[in-house]
Amino acid sequence: MFARDRDLVVLEPGLYRDVKWNGQRLLSGVGDLDGTTLTLLTGSFTESGIGAGHVVLIDSTPMEVVSVESATSATVSIMRGDPESVAVGGKDVVAAVVEVFTFEPQIAIVHRQVLSMVGIDVDDADGLGESAVTNPGAMVVLEALGALHLIYASAGAPGRGGEAFLDRAKVFQQRFSMQRGQVTAMIDLDGDGIAETRRHPNSFLLSRG
């Protein structure tokens, strides 16, 4: 996938405050935060499948996972615009509630759609694969906006307090459409690592997840 959970939070800082229940829980434990080092007192990063790009809630404050050093130790950072920049520590806490929810299922749906938009069929064993896109970083925002649309659309329930979520979903759908018109995917057709052509995502209607 091009986008990760941390990319969703960069675009929508209130995501985990609003709809973390719409994600998939990977971890619920207790831990200590010392600068950029998060040490679990209960739970395991490795057994939970947590890695770089996931978002960890430390006493409900979202931080991005930069790297996992062991089953109980990870480097984390406050949300960064550039994931390659230096990790920035948060406020030190002891015995904090540590939770990890992921929206990877929604991201995966949009990932398939984005690849389809640029002419890549992931179900075609003899066709081009995701690696044919030589500028994956250019696709991150598009994929993240699409995922945010699906997340908020599925969280909305008209007449039951979900109207605000549906409004947010419409905003992200509009931003997705605008971003689609600005993105160019560089495609490697022969597997030599060099892009031979460029493709613009074609017209595509996002469906509710």
C-alpha cells in the first residue's frame, strides 16, 4: 500500500478521536513513554503485527510508530509532515494506556482502486504489479484521502448522529477527486526500474466501505 495510518492522521488529526472504533484494534496495553521511546509493560508490538507507519494512542494522544526495536520497545514520534524527518518525542508518561487501531482494511480497498485507475490489475498474475509505480510517494495523499472517505462514510448513520461523519466523507470525496486530477503515476512497463510512461488516474467512483 502507498498510504499508512500515519498518513491519514496527517490529513485528519481528529481521526482517532472521531472514529477509532471504526478501525481494527491491534493492541491494548500499558506502557511508559520516555522521549521517543515507548516501552510496553503489557502487550507485544511484534505479536500484534505493529510496525512503522502505524499510529499508537498513548493516553488517547496519537503518535506515529517510527520503528519497532523489540516486542516491547518502539521509537515513536508526534505526527510529522515528512516521515523521513527526525522523530520528535512527546510528553513523558508512566503506565499510560497504550492502544493501536489500524485502518489498513479501508486503505487496502482504495489501494486496489488507485492501482486500477492507472491500469494495474492486481488480480492479473501476468500483468503489472504495484512495484511498476516508480513514484509511490506521489500516490500517498490520493490513497489516504480515499481511505478517509470510506472510513467516514461507513461511520455515518443518518438520523442517529452520523450526519457530521457523512459531511466529512463528502469533503474527503471532493478532495480525492481534486487530488486525482493533480497526480501522475510513473509506470515501469518492462521491469527495468525505469518508468517508460506516465498515467493519470482515470475517472472512478468511490463506493462506501
